[in-house]
Amino acid sequence: MIKFQRLVWVVVSIFAMSLSASAQSTWHDCPVYGDNPRFYDADRLKNRYQIPTQYLPIDFATMASMRYDADADQNSAVKLHGYVILVKYGGTETCNCHSTDKDDFDVHIVLSNSEEDADVKDGIVVELTPRMRSVLNNGWDKDAVKELFYHKWVTVYGYLFDDKEHKAMSAADGAHADNTHRASCWEVHPVTNIVADERQDKRK
């Protein structure tokens, strides 16, 4: 009887995981590749929903200096330490099939390397996607993320992603000062976890 119960539990678990994977591959009628063929490859990367098994540390200054054509592996999962200076919703875009529902928006987080530097021009963008929020199932919408992590030192876990569409706004790529909105095109996207430092001592 016990063996049968275990078998039933395994079958149910596999079925549940299969349903979850199916739900993530098409989110609110939007496929992982989005709705614009020009961005299919990039949107597939943005909409990844698998949790990595290991993460490589990446230094903040190193990532902030990475140009759009840096020789880095977008299949790599990394962990990045920084100070949260901005939390906001993204918006309607190809990866969410131009949905206007905030549940389908990414949560954009900007990290700084210093508590004294709140300028997004020096910041690294990391993004928590709706698919990954569903997988994590922890209620991390924009308001929850802001309440938990705003103005705190954190370690962000997730996939490297080269968002070349922001090249013209990237300091590392020589963006004009008036049009610089980030340190680099490179992001952690999607984010798979955020952990606040146990000690929040002031650091420089």
C-alpha cells in the first residue's frame, strides 16, 4: 500500500510539473518568444522560467563595464551584489505580447555599487519577469519587492542577458550623457532569487 501511495505521489508530481511547464511556455496566451519575429531570440531568453542549479559570482564593476558585444555567455547564471536604488514596473513590450496588464509586466530593479550613488546612469538593471514570479510563487510584484528590498544591500541571482536594444543608453557603450540611463546593456534577466544581506551596514 505504501509503495502504491508513493507511486501515486510521483505520478501526480510529474503531472503537476508538466502543467507548470506548459503554463510557463505560454503565459496569458503569450508564447515565450513574444509577438515580434525580430525579437524572438531575445524574448525567449527574457522569458526563461527554469531555475539554474548553480550561479557564478560576477563583480559589479566588471558587469557595469561590459559593452554590448562583450564575450559573455547568456546561458550563464550569475549572482550579483548591489544596493537597490529603484524598483518599478516595466511596461508593454514584445516579450509580453504588448499586454497592458501589470501582472504581465517585468519588475525592473536598478542596483548601485554604493549607497551614496543613486544615479541610475551608474546602475545595473535586473528584471523579475511574470513567468519567474509565477514559478517562485512568493507574491513578488512591484510593491512587495520594493517593501522587501528598496534601499537594501542584496544578492541577485539569475541569468545573464545582453539587452542590445539599450545600447544607445549604455554608459559602457559610449552613450551621450543626456541619454545615459544605465551602466551597461547587460542585465540579470530573468532574476530567479533575491536575498537581502543579513547585515545592512553602510558600505562604500
